[in-house]
Amino acid sequence: MIGIGCLAPLVLFVAGAFAGYLAMGSPGVTWGAGIGFLAGLAVLGLAGWVVGRIKRK
């Protein structure tokens, strides 16, 4: 599960950059990539938290 979560920042970085470009053009790439990367880090943190909770039980 963490292995999948480790790829989330990379995948969401690229997806965010693409979505930002479609929404706002060239300036949107930076914003979309940043938001996508942060969302990926949140997914990774959530996956780590879930795995930690599962391991305790």
C-alpha cells in the first residue's frame, strides 16, 4: 500500500500540471503541479497512517 502511495506525488504532479495547463494555460502549469504534488503527499501520508493503524491491530 505504501508502494502505491509513493507513486502518488509523481502521478498527481503530472496530472496537476496537465489540468493546470488546460484550465489556465501556461501559468497554470506551476500551480497545478504544486497542488498535485501536495495532494500526492497527502495521499502518501494517509496511506502511511492507515498502514500504521492496521499494523497495531
